[in-house]
Amino acid sequence: MSARRDYYEVLGIEKGATEEEIKRAYRKLAMQHHPDRNPGDASAEAKFKEATEAYEVLKDAERRARYDRFGHEAAGPAGSPGPGFDGFDLSDALRAFMRDFGGGGAGFEDLFGGAAGPGPRRGQDLRVRLKLSLEEIATGVKKKIQVKRQVKCETCQGSGAQKGGKKICSQCGGRGQVRQVQSSFFGQFVNIAACPRCRGTGEIIENPCLKCRGEGRLTDSSTVVVDVPAGVAQDNYIPLRGLGDAGPNGGPAGDLQVLIEEKPHDVFARDGSDLWLEMPISMPRAALGGEIEIPTLDGVVKKSLPAGTQTGRELRIAGAGLPHLRGRGKGDLIARLRVWTPTRLSAKEKQLLEELGTLEVGKTPKPGKGFFDKVRDAFGA
């Protein structure tokens, strides 16, 4: 879609909608436009992605608050559906839908009253949080993380059985599904459900694998290297394909999603790609002007300060911020100056300040009309 619509409009809800109303509205749209129900329909696919994008932002209280305040601009550069949506595509939308409505690995047929048939199924996605310092975000970094996950048993290749240790389920005849006829006031109807004997696999394990005891998967802890690009932000995530849990019955593994968390910095505050700094300066330096040293992530930068500088003046250092994640160049560093008043004075300092106070140059200006006085006059109070 060329123009991004308002997320509330997309889901057809009011701004004050509850979490349950958001979820219900999204599920209705997702079921209507799901690609499995509309094969080859590009328009339905686009609507499915659009609805999922809106749902992913509005269901999260923090993202929703940012969106309510800043709109789509809170998401970053154009084309990014929101914080944490770097590279958001159809596969991401499908995973998001199955994560919240797929019942933990169930097939799409289950959502419409059917049953998952026999055969391999995709494993669950995993999510881990990765805390980064501002210095690491500025340069990009490779990080090692420990991941505990389900991996395929190599002894039985995920089947859960020893060689020749499976047979066709006698209850479902290998279909993995059973049909149940139920009666009601309106007549009879047929319900298709997963076979309770073989749990939808169509096969019974007579001789379980000795290593995995018939599960087909084993719990494993391994080290994963994450290549973090420079400029990432809070709630961005990095998808690592195939590093989630192995699927049941020898199915493919899900993905590992590495969610970025920023550590608070002792000196700098972040605003997108810009950095902010509260810079204290002495009273003599503010009055006389001169050269001051401003810290940056890359070292100290010297800047010339004009005489008579007041608290609140801002100095901008171009390119001293963070790299743009989806483009070239860097943001800026803005130093907000604050005239520092000493709380302890030596005898000599006290004497000099008292002498200064007797001079005309040391006298404060007369007070002017305040802000609230101006507002009162404007309304004729």
C-alpha cells in the first residue's frame, strides 16, 4: 500500500479500544484476508500485512503510546512499520498471527475447525533479549548469547522411534484425523479433530528412540553469535532463521528473535539518531566566552562559546550522534548548556564575587513581564 493508513482505521476501532477489542478486531480481519484463504490474491495479502502491522503496534502499551503521540513518525524512517519491524514482511506477519492465534504450533486448519494431519510441523519461534550499551550501538557489535532450545534428535532424525519402530495408527488409519458426528437441535454435524491415539501424527511408536525417549527432540544449550548492526534502537529485533525450537515429527525449526534493549547511559540521552547532553559551564566562562570541551562518544570536541551565554543555549555538533540504521551518515550531538553556580567558595573566590557584585556589570536586569502575565492580558483577564 502506497500510503500508510491510521492504525485505528485499519482495525476499525476507536482510539480508546481495550486490549481485547484490539485483539478481536485484528483476528477478524486476519481470518478474512489470510493468504491461505486467498491464494494468489495480492490485495488480500497486503490487507493481511497491514492489519498485522497495526495489531503489533496497538497491542503493545508502550508502542501504542508512542504511536498516539507521534503517529507513524514514531516508527522511524518511512517504510518501517514501527519499532521492532525492521524488514517486516509477509513471513513475519504470518508468524505474528500464528504466535497469538495458532495455539503454539498448530496448523492453519486448526483455526477453522480442522485438524493438523500427520507429518512434520514447524517448531516454535524463540525470543531472547540482548542488552547493549550506547557505545556498542554506535559502532555495531558481535555478541555471543546462550540459547536453550529444542533440537532434533540425531539418533532417530526426529522421528522419535527406533528403526522400524513405528506402525500405522489403527484408530485413524494413518490419516491423523477422526470424524465425530454430533447431534443438536438443528440436526447433525461432523466435527474433524486430531486423532487422540496418535495425536494427529497418523503413526504409533512401538519402539521409542532410547536417546530422546520417543520425543524426537532434545533440550540443548548452545552459543549463538549475533551480528548487531550500528544504529539499532530499543525494541528492534534481529531474526535468526532456523535457530528456534525444532519442529515436531522432524519438522523444520522456528526462528530466534533477538530483541534489542538499550542500557541507560550516564552522560548521553538518545533521541532517534541524535544524542543530547546537559553541559555545565562556569559563571566566568558563560560571561566571558571562550573555548570549552564537549565530550562525545568518539572523544572530546572543542567548541567556541560566545560571551554572555545563558543557561539553555544549545550547541550542535554535526555527525557526532549515532549512525542511521537504514541510511548513510550520523545524527548530531546537541549540548544544552547550564550555567553552574558553585555551592562552596574559597575565601578568595568569595571576595572576588563580592567585588563583582558591587559593579554595574554584576547587577541583574530588571524583571520583565512573565509568561503567565502575557497569557492573562491576551484573554482580557
